[in-house]
Amino acid sequence: MNQAIIGGTGVYKLFDDKESVTVDTRYGSADVDLVTIDGFRFAFLPRHGRGHSVPPHRINYRANIQALKDLGIRFIYATAAVGSCSERFAPGDVVVLRDFLDFTKGRPSTFFEDGTEVRHVPMGEPYCRKLTEAFEETARDHRLWIKGSAVYVCTEGPRFETAAEIRMYARMGGEVVGMTSVPEVVLAREAGICYASVGIVTNMCTGLSEEEATLRQVQEAMSRNRAAILRACVDTFKRPMTKTCCEVPAAARV
Ligand code: HPA
């Protein structure tokens, strides 16, 4: 088993044939389900904990990624609920993430801070291109329409954004907004794990529609898409994958 899905808001309790384990790491513990589908085994990590009890700014991202690393995971697909701040994307659309703007504040966001080694991990391509392309191909086979690739703005949350913030993010090149992809993608890269992320647009961001986003609206929109997305993730896992990318190059060491 070397593949995992990290399920975000609205992506829980989907798998029956599973063994639930708690993995202890030096950063804390993480809940992971070891799932079997059609005889195929992979890890599923509910990002907000079992029962959606941990808010985005309190998630122990380091424990989550370290736990997957310790389980031998080398490929991760993440799902993320996002709001759209671009006219390219509307509620119900499915996107793949291509880059991010980081507006988080106080989150522990690196494995490299205890003085043993200074490293600067490249972020030229944070989301693994090979894994993303493999997902796009499988999605096509499943008739899951991927609307495009998007620049993700990560906010600190747990509050939604103001209208002025959304105008600023859009002007800076942000296209979708969420609260969890950073530092998750960064930590995966630091751990040398290939990481791709699929966003489900659940709402237009603040100020861009009459309706205010609510957690319930986000969860309902997720539930409409999650089965197809997870099926496409699992089928992508079944394709032969060799690890030739996303290792941290020695040149990144200082
Ligand atoms: N903002 C931030 N996070 C989100 C949103 C949003 O509008 N929708 C879903 N997650």
C-alpha cells in the first residue's frame, strides 16, 4: 500500500471495508482508515478528524502527513471544498489545483524547523503534475468533467472572507478559495510525497453572489460529487505508477 486519499469537508464514512487505525507520530496522532475496494488497498485520512470535529486552522497537518509517510505512502490525492472568486468557475464545478497563494497565519507549516537541517523545498510546481494528469485521464473515463486547473488561495479561517478580501485575492490571480491546502501540500512536498488535489466548487465567494456561503451548503455540494471523485481517485491508483518525481532534490539543502 503506497497510496492515500485525504478527504476534506463532506468526504467521510464512505468506505465500509476498512480498518481504522490511529498512527502516533512525533507531531501527534492521526486517524487513518485502511480501506479495501475490489481487493485494492489504500489509506484514507479524514482531514478534519472522524466526524468533522477539527476546524481548518487547528488541523494537525504535520501529524497527518507524517502518519501517511510512516505508513509508506508515496502518492496522495486530496479533496478540497472551495469557493470560486473567478468567473471561470461556478458552484458544482470540479477543478484540479495548479498553484497556491498562502494567506494562512499561525500554522506550523514545515518539518524543517528543529535546527537539524535547513532546507528550502522548491514550490515551482507544488501540485504533482503527473498525478494530476493521471487523475484527469481517469476522470474523463468516468465522465467526470474537470472544468480546469485553478490557483488556490488558502485563508486562515475558520471565518469566511470579506468581500474586500475576495476582490484582492481575485486581482492577485487567485481563482478558488479554501482553508486547508496549505500547509498540507507543502508538507507532502517536504516529505517527498507526490500530492495532487481536486477542488469541488461549493459556492461563489463573498460578495460575488446574493447568497452567503454556509457550511451546510458546502457539505451538500460536496456530497453531490464525492462518490465520482473518489471512484476516479481509486481507479487512478490502480494504474501502474512509478515514482520518478517529487523527491526533494539534494540541491534544496543548504
Ligand atoms: N471560502 C473559504 N473556504 C471555502 C469556501 C469559501 O468561500 N467555500 C468552501 N470552502
